Amino acid sequence: MSAVTHRLTAPAPGWTTDTDVVVVGSGVAGLTVALNVRKAGLRALVVTKAMLDDGSTRWAQGGISAALGEGDTPEQHLADTLVAGVGVCDEDAVRTLVTEGPDAVRRLIAVGAAFDRGADGAILLTREGGHHRNRIAHAGGDATGAEISRALVAAVRQDPGVELIEHALVLDLLTDADGHAAGLTLHVMGEGRRDGVGAVRARAVVLATGGMGQVFSATTNPPVSTGDGVALALRAGAGVTDLEFVQFHPTVLWLGPEAHGQQPLISEAVRGEGAHLVDADGVRFMVGQHELAELAPRDIVTKAITRRMQLHGTDHMYLDGRHFGAEMWERRFPTILASCRAHGIDPVTEPIPIAPAAHYASGGVRTDVHGRTSVPGLYACGEVACTGVHGANRLASNSLLEGLVFAERIAAGLTARHTAGDLPERTVDVAAARAARPVPLPAPEARAEIQRLMSRGAGVLRSAASMAATAQGLARLAEDARTDAAEQKPADPRVETWEAANLLLVADALVTAAAQREETRGCHWREDFPERDDARWRRHLITTLTASGGPVSTPEEQ
């Protein structure tokens, strides 16, 4: 039986509402769950941190991968995914992804998503890093995520059975006396029929909260990506897996040494269409390093860029697409072109300055292939989840597909339970909720310090020394929060302090796992352990919270 043993310090709920399935997040994963459970007549309530269409999905540029092209097969897609994952993918999960993926994309098209097509009406497919086939479907040139989000949001808005709560930060899970998820607490930002802290009672809870890129100083993630879902799951007693495998996108627009927060992404599709990575002297340094050169898996490209920057003593390299010409830039990459020009760079006439930045969490809340976590009734899908698909390094454009496929699986499982009469109403165990230990809240300014510590000691390059320093800094922030609470001068419970607490917890969990994994694998790069060690580390690390609230990572048994 699972039990919530820790919770954020927050006021008691001032309002309550009921639904059948509460979904936290409004990206491709969350909205797909909501739309599909509605088909079974279940009520769905979608909680989203900003506006309905402000999820991470809309920032996805490159596309969605699936074996849709002539000559391509799920087996080939499987092979590329396993290679990218460097030995720690769950093959059953990958097989599920690539086998169910093509039809899932077709169903997405039926919902209304319009992908780019050629003169013959066939979907245009391109190639990205790690793929040996053209299998990336895209929309609006480089606005795939925006188009998928538009189609799903439109479908949700047309369904009166989907209730929405926007501008709401999820706080903690509620359970019944059996430890089964029974809803959640949340804080609505603003005034209206529901405002402040409230509770949603539900038969099942689905986390689709996206990533945790804001734990680093520079990221492609939007400001709302503060690891809220992973933090909630940890406090609820769930296991999380593979947090150490944070993918740094190799080509993010470099805006200067002082830039922080969300940075503009330069999609891998730009390299897929033939752009070259070069140094300040114009040398293509990826040639000869991998058979796919600029289209090698992302961890390889990121490491090569980082090494080249160290060699030259600089903080950025360049992506050269001048040979595309203006017409191709305007037709194929209008969003990227506009973003670069907005920052004073014209890709038509000059190379684009780029540097790696935190992009995607390959790890997350541990689930099976049906999206079930270790807490009964709590599900997870999309970037917040770890299905085992991505292993040590996500294959390009597998993220949207994973969100889509496993969201459909969660909805199918809930539908089957509903049909079998196995989705009863749940009664919240109020006493257990009150007994959970409140987590002291850091001051809002802790967020910037967490980002500084993580980028310096647990970013692209890691070592025992760097992560020990990071862990000490994080522990100091946690101790400051405890001291302030004990001295009756705690930080006020509000969005900024709740987000800081979530970031502090996921940062601590990430560093705990990364310090334990003494090898270099995929996007986890240890300077003091530069080789891959299959004998010891071809396995997952499962991280949970101890009774005192600290994370501990345990290797999965082989």
C-alpha cells in the first residue's frame, strides 16, 4: 500500500470539485488522455499551469517520428531507438511505441492535425539525428508542436464533457485509505469561481506535466517546466527512474554568456536538411567523428560541440545553413528564421551561433507500458514519465510520439476498468493527508541558485567533485528553508516558493542518481568515469524518498 508521507506547505483547500479522471497538463499527452476517456463517457478535468495551449508541445519544432514512409518499418525504427538509448531502453516499451506509433499518428490526423504534404498528397518526411530513414512528419515547416497543440485544443474545446482549470499549479496527490489515488490539491492563480488552494476528487489521476528543464540556467523548456509532476510523485511515494539522463539539445541559439531561462531552439531538422556544424574557422568538426556526422545521436553531437568549445576556449560554435538560400529558410523553417532575426542574426547570410542547453528529461516517474506508476490509480505519460522508451538518450522526435502512444494506452486502460466496474469513486483519507509531513519552502530567490548550482556541477559535464559541490549547495538551501520555518519566519506559500521547492527536490534527486552512476552513458557524461560500464550499470536507477524526505537511488536488479 502506498501512502503520501510528504506534502508541500500550503493552506487547506478552500474549495472542492469532483470528476472521474483528472489530467494534469495540456500537451499532446494530457489532451490525448482527456479526449480518449471521454469516448467512454467518463468525465475529464484538465488542469494546466498556464493557458490550455501553453504546454511544452507547442514548442516542438522538428516533428513526430513514425514508420510512415515507403520502405520504412517499425523494426527499423526500433533499431534506431535502441542504438540511441545506449543499452538501457526497455525493448518491450520501444516495440510498443514503434508498432502502435503509425496508427496513432493517423488518429491524430483524424482529430484535425494537418501535416506538410507533397504535390502527390503524401506526408512529407525528413530525417533527424540517429535516424537511418526519413520518418519525421512535420507541420508548418518547423511548427509541428504548434499544429498538434492547435488540433487537440480545438477538439477539447468542442467537448463539453472536458472541464478545464487554467492557471493552476498542482500541489500534491490525495489518496484513499487503501493508498489509491483519489485526487489532488492545486492552487489556482487569479480570482474567480475557483481561486487559491482547492482539491479535485477523482477516480484516477494522470500526470502529463512535461519536463523539468528549469532546473538548469539555460533550457529550451518554457518557464512552467519546473518538475512539478516528478516532485508530486516522489512526495506521494512513487518511484522515479533515469533522472540522470537529461538530454542537452546540441543546437540552441546562443544569446550571450549572461542569457538564462528559456532559449530559442534550432531544430535538429535544420541539420536533417543539410546544415553543417562548424567552428569559428569554418571547420566541420563532426565529419569523421560518426558515420552520420551532424546527424549522429544527440549525446554524441552535444559532447563533440562541448569538446570543441573547450579546445577553442569559447562558449559557442556555429550552425551554417547559408547554402539553403532565402527561399528554403522561409518555406521550411519560418519559425526559426523569425526567431534568429528577432535576435539580430540572419541565417540566410551568416552562421548561427549555437551552444547546448537542457532540453528533455529522458527519465521521470516510473511507469509500465500502460502508464501505471507504483502508486495505484496514479498514471503518468509524456515527458514527466519514464516508460523506458528513451533509455540513456532520447532519439530525435520520439517525444511527441511517446506522449501520444502511451496517453492512448492509459485511456484504454481506464476505459476497460470503467467498463468492468473497476473504477469506483474514491473517498479521500483526510487524516492521512493531514499527517503527511509538510515540506519547508525555500525563498523564491532559491530558484536562481538551484539553476546556477545545477548548470555548474550537473550539466553536460559531471564528476564526483562537481556533483558533491552541487549536492552541498542544494543541502544548504534545504537547511536554510528548515531553519527559517523553525524560527517562525518561513517563506510564504505561493507559486514562486512551491516551484522553488519542486525544483530543489528534483535537482536533489537528479544529482543523487547522477553521482551514483559511475560511468559515461548516453547523455550522462562523467569526466572521472569516461567509459561505459555494462557490467555494473546496464540497468536503471530507481529513486524514492526516505522517511526524512531525502532522495535515495537504488539500482534495478538485473
